[in-house]
Amino acid sequence: MRVGNYQKGIHFLKILEDRKLPKRARCPHCDRLFDRRVLDDHIVKCRGRSTGREKRVTMTTRKTLIVDGNNVAYHLSYNGVPRVENLLNAQHSLIASGYWPVIVISAALKHKIDRPEVLNQIENLVEAQRGTNDDLLIFSEAQKRKADIVSNDRFLNWQKSHPWVASRLRRYRLTPTGLILS
């Protein structure tokens, strides 16, 4: 009796596994699709292999992306403290993928972030003026540069006044090795 129930349990688990298709994501270095469970390991290997072989992309051919810096800094932060390491990882991985990231942050972020002195090392960092909404600066930069917006925020409060935002919004996944666009 136990053997039959055990076999039924295995059969049931197999049916569940067949229904759940693993989500896949692209490697930012070689642009191949991988199961998310093995993607992080592949990125570490691929980054080491691609250091000398990647094609050189000039700044004029790179696609500009406007990065919601507050959203990225707070992503997976410990105790609600934003991390500057998230911004650096995002910048490095987007540049390695052939993009030109412009990171927009709020004026309050530099007072809350874990290492504010490192913010000076980030190229193309745009800070919203004190008392203004950084979302509006993200939208104006995206329109001015004809760029997509990288954020996991859906900007629901701005859908009526800026209906074009939904079509230019690009979600991301932050890994220890960098930012992966979905």
C-alpha cells in the first residue's frame, strides 16, 4: 500500500513539474537564454570569457536607458537601507550589454544610501532637485533622449498624464553579478 501511494506521489510531482515551465532570462554578455536557476552561474563564467572578445561599441551606437535609481538602490536592500552597490552593478552590467545608462535619483537618496561618497563615482548620474518628484525627471529625461525606462515600478499614479510610459517601461532582475533586463 505504501509503495503505491509513494509512486502516486512521484507521479503527481512529475505532473506538477511538467506544468511549471521554468522562467528563462538572457545572459547580458552572450545574449543566450538560460533557466533562471543556472543563469547566475553562467553569467560569472561568461563574464570571464568575454572580457577580450566582446565587440567594441561606441557611445554613439549605444541605446540610452533611463534607470530609476531609487528603485534599483532599494531593490533587495537590507533593513530598508538603499545600497550603492546595486547602482554600480546596474551601471556596469548595462554598459557591458551595450547600453548607455543614465541613472536618475532623488535628492533624498544621497542622505539615506549606505555609502554616499561612492555616488560621485557613478557616471551619468542625474539628481532631482530638492522638493521635486524624481519620477517626473525620469519621464522628462526619457522623452528628451527618446529612451526606455528601467524600473520595476509601474508608475500607476502617472498613467493618465503620461500614457506613453507603459510602452517604454523595461523591467529588470538584479543578481549579484548585475542587472538583467526582461
